[in-house]
Amino acid sequence: MLIKFTGGTVYDPMNGVNGEVRDIYAKDGRIVATPQPGTKIDAEYSMAGRVVMAGAIDPHSHIGGGKVTIGRMLLPEDHMGHEVERTDLTRSGCGHAVPSTMTTGYRYAEMGYTAAFEPAMLPANARQAHLEMGDTPMIDKGAFVMLGNDDFFLRSMAEKKDFSFIKDYIAWTMHASQALAVKIVNPGGISAFKFNQRQMNLDEKHVHYGMSPRDIILTLARGLKELGVPHPIHIHGCNLGTPGSMHSTLATIRGSEGLPIHLTHIQFHSYGTEGDMKFSSGAPQIAELINQYKNVSIDIGQIMFGQTCTASGDSMRQYGNTKSANPKKWVVMDIECDNGCGVVPMKYRDKSYVNALQWAIGLELFLLVNDPWRVFLTTDHPNGAPFYYYPHLIRLLMDRTFRNEMLEKLHPGAQAATILKSLDREYTLYEIAIMTRAGPAKSLGLRDRGHLGAGAIADITVYADDTDREAMFKTPLFVFKGGELIVKNGRVVKVVAGATHVARPEYDRAIEKPLREYFDRYHTVKLDNFRLSDQEIVESNCGHTGGECGCVIVQPCGPRI
């Protein structure tokens, strides 16, 4: 079936298209080159006067895994009064800070998103994480497996195992857990917390294993580069959320040795200690360094005001956050002594000096980092705010007058402590398309997503060109998934199940002998049961098939695109 999308104003940064009026053609779920004159068109959509982009991609959103389930159980009140009315095509869903799987998929699609990626999957909990993502309709998914705090990895480093041994373990874990990338959370700190260390700086030695967070980061960064995994090591750095965390972040960037690294939710790692409150913005210094170090990419983790729920593998820092829990309840736990989990409800207030300055720091980073290809739009859902705040965030970035109006409503001390009002930059639609489509796709190695060139999957979002950018990005006119119309005027009209994306670097299977011995001695599950099969993922999809729905797509490992 050949579909023609006629006369839209196209923003496709991967192919250098910046606001050009073009026709787009799709056949059998993929975008194709302009056909020969006289070719039969089976369906046509007029896009005249409308903005056309590829489907949006969220590279960091906690949508699957134990911590999200814990958040739902911890906050039953979060699911009261938030039920979303649905048509007979869809299942009902609810939830605000930690919405149900159904609501997550629907709301992403209704905003024009066609993919979202879970950034913190425990290897021991991979099966549950994929089951939960499989029950999330409408969007493609994938997950980043957590390494660097697990006993086998840290023992291997402490025993000075050959580097090829460590690389084989990284690759084996990615295969076994069906991961797309690797995440490190508070390098060594989750493990150190179990040995009663309450904080770890970048060069502080782990009390038991004897290596520093810097050692762990560089080992993983080098391993992933040599394995050819497209996305660089995804780093949740030291000292999240603490005054002075900016110094760990600056040191991490300077010490990256040219290796590709991605610093996630960097807003939470950009705090200084200046001023009467001993809490200040480190965004200018960090942005200046990022602009110099081309091997570094970031996402922001923007906070928004209101009720949410923080959910992280960083049990060390989450334990510290329990004093700020709102409402006053929390969970901190561990699985198989491999990593951690902390769930702490949080309410960010615009009249709080700290919260207001956090909001400003995130925006400072967005506006001070020059290259939109290396900064991605996230709220670290749900840690900074639920993901459906994105349209509001986009307006803040595109409309300086609106941004300053919002700033004037905040705590006066925070207004005085930020340079935000002096920043004139306003993002363009082309830059938004980079930050929410092309950039994440390129970073994650999704060669046929995030763009509208021939051969790409026909994931297409169409917007009214509304001067109110929040309204524009909140309610797309049309969303197509694999060439099928799934959303019209902000309402789901067809339910599909997205694909699961994985990466499978090569490794020496001899690694399984010491791993099997380790599992038999220390784990509660056998090695063969630890592995997750393709069929389990396919069977976990939410019951809708067609095209690539519900399937596993292996992204090639090799040189980064």
C-alpha cells in the first residue's frame, strides 16, 4: 500500500531538511523515495500548512522494571482521580506520577512519541522489566542494563582479570537481559552503601573492592567502545542531588580520556555550594566544559513543579532523600546484591528556593549547551516530573517571554541566583526535532528511526503550526506508527504494540563457565533460567500484532553512526 503525505513543512535533521515543504511517501510501513509519475497512490493525507516530523523518541524514561511497580504499589492515591476516559478500542488506564502501562503507552502516542527507553534495568529483574514494557502499547521500547555495582564485575576488577574477560561479561549480560545499552548508577556507590559508605567521590576507593568510581566508569566506557555498542556508557554519576555535585561532574568529563560517555539527568548533578543557602547553580561551568568535550552527550532530567515519585537504582542517594519524602513513605531495597532500588515520593514546589533553582538549572543547561545533537529532552520520568510535561518544557525552551514570566513566579532567592533571565536563546523547531528525534536515534544506534529518509520506518507525527508551542506539541493532529494511523487529533484510533530494540555484541562463550560456577554458589536463580529469550518478549506484547509489532529488533554493533 502506497501512502502519500502531501505538502507538509518537514523538519528532518538527519537528512538536513529544515522547514521545507515536501511530499513524503510510505509503503509497507517504511518511507520510500518519490515514485515514478503515474504510480498508483492508495491513500493520501494533506499536510499543507502543517509541521511534519519523525515520531519522537524518549531516550531516558522509567517505564519498566521493579521500581515502577513498587511506585504504583506505594502510591495507590496516585491512581485515584486520574483515570483516563478511553474509547472502546483501548483499555482503561490511570496514574499520574507512575501511570499504568496502558496509560503510559497511550499518553506517549498522544503526544507524538513512538519510542521510549527504560534506562535502569537490573539484570536479575530483566524478565519482569520486559514483561512490563511488553504490556505498554503504542511505542517501541528497549532497556539499558545496570552494571558496575554487581559483585561479579567488581570482583573481576579487583582480581585484575584480563580486560577481554570483563568485555565478555558485559556482552554476555547484554545478551542475557536483552539490553540495548549499559547504564552505571552511582559507580560503585550502590555496592559501597552495603558496606556502610554513605558517599563516594570520583576518586574515592570502595572500602571492600578497592577501586574508585573513575576506574569503573573508564572500564565500562572502554569496554562498550571496543564491543561496538552504539550508545556510550550511560552514566548516573556520583553524588546525585547533593550540593557540590558539580565538581564530580566536571571531573568525570575531564577524566573521560576521549571515550564516548553520556551523562544522564545532569541537572541533578550540577549543584554548587555558593551563597547563603549553600546551594547554587553549576550549570555555566558544566555547559562550558561540555561545549569543549565533543565525546560527551547529556540529557537534562528537568524538574517541573508538582507531585511526582522518584525511582532510582541509587539506593545510597535515595536513602538520603527519604527525609524529603512527600508523602512520608518510601522503599529502599536490593536484588541479589547486584544493584539497588529506591522509591521516594517527591513534591517539587515553586516557592521552595531549592526546587525553584533546580528548575532554573535544568533550563540553564538546555540553553547554554550549544550543540542540540548532544543534549536530549528528558524529565527523567518520573524523577523530575512525569513525561507528559514535555510540551510545557518545549514551550519554555522556544519562548523566552513565557520562560521569564514563569521565572517571575518563583522563589525570589532562586530568581536572584540564576542567570536564566539573561539568556536570549530560543530553540527552533529544527533544534527541537534534533533533540527529540534525530539526536536520540543517532545516539542509540536506531538507524531507521528518528528521520524521514527513504528506508526509515514510517513513524510520522504531524502538528498544527501553532504559535503556542505547548498546545502544538501536546496534541498532534496525526501520529503514524509504521505507516498506520494510530492517533488523530490527540486521540488513539488504533492500538499497536511496538518493537523491542536490543544490541548483541560478540563475546567468547567461555565466560559462561566461571559465570555458571558463580551463579551456582551465590545466586538464587540458575544461569540458564537467568537468560531471557526472544520468544518471552514476543509473547509479552500487549496482544496486538502486525508489521514489527511485538518483535525483537537487533541493532547492529559497530562504529557509531
